[in-house]
Amino acid sequence: MMEVEVVDIRKASGEGKLRAFADVKFGGSLIVKGFCVLEGVKGAFVRVPSKSTKDGRWLDTIAVDDFLKPEVETKVMEAYEREVDGVDS
């Protein structure tokens, strides 16, 4: 499996559903910025980087396959929980 590492996590300020931003390194060399931790009806979840279109829809700017997605979600949520708890990794 490809190495996945969260290189930065930043709590979001404000009242909305956005909880944090994360930058993730893949394979020790490629850093993808803009993963988000959002609060949903069933709890917090990770969203891949996306952008808004002119008509207000959101489109993913990258795709993470089903094989790698659980690893990314786990690493980002662990980093987010450490950030919320104030624990250094």
C-alpha cells in the first residue's frame, strides 16, 4: 500500500460545517492540499479537495480510489482528533 501521511492539519474557524483543512503526502513525495474535515448528520467525515463551479455545484479536483480512500480518511481523522485534543503527534 502507498504511504499516506498528513503533513499539516488546521482547524477552521467559524460556525459552519467545516472543521479543518488537511494537506496529505502520498508515497513520500506528492503533497495534495485542501482535504477537508466536515461535520455531517452522522458525524465528521473527510472530503477530497474540490472547487465550486459557476452554477454553485462542487466538483472534486482529485480522485482517490477505493483501495486508498480508507487509509486517507483514517489518517486525516486521526490527525484531526489529535489537533482537537491538543496532542502533538
